[in-house]
Amino acid sequence: MSRLRTSSSLVSFALNGRTEGMGVRATGRTFGKSHTTIIRWEQCLADKIVEWSPPAPEGSDVTVEGDEVYTRVGENFPPR
């Protein structure tokens, strides 16, 4: 996986944690890596996004779900 020296399963678990909302430093502590290592993994794999998540076929419907999204307009409002 993009010439990483760490096992692909560990990188995958760490990036899934980031996707679920873990902070960079918390992810580093959880997986025993530096927060800068986590950031480098994200940067190295950013250009490989097509291989991880291929684009939707043309003419198909795509549903995007927001999880725990708040809108800030003057102050935070909880979801309705």
C-alpha cells in the first residue's frame, strides 16, 4: 500500500478511526504511532482515493448521509 513500512491492516484501522471522527493525536496514541505518522499516511494515500473508493457509475443515484452534522450560523443548533 503505497510503500508504507507498516502493515496495511494497521494503516487501514487507523484511517478508519480517523474517518469515524478520532483526532490525529488520539489515533496516534491508540495505534502506538506518532501523530505525524498518521498525517503522512493520510497524505500518502490521498492520491490513491480512486482505488479505495471508485466513483459512482454515471446516471446512478448517489445517497450521501451526514453523521452528527451540525450547522453553525451564529451558534450551534442540534439536528432536527
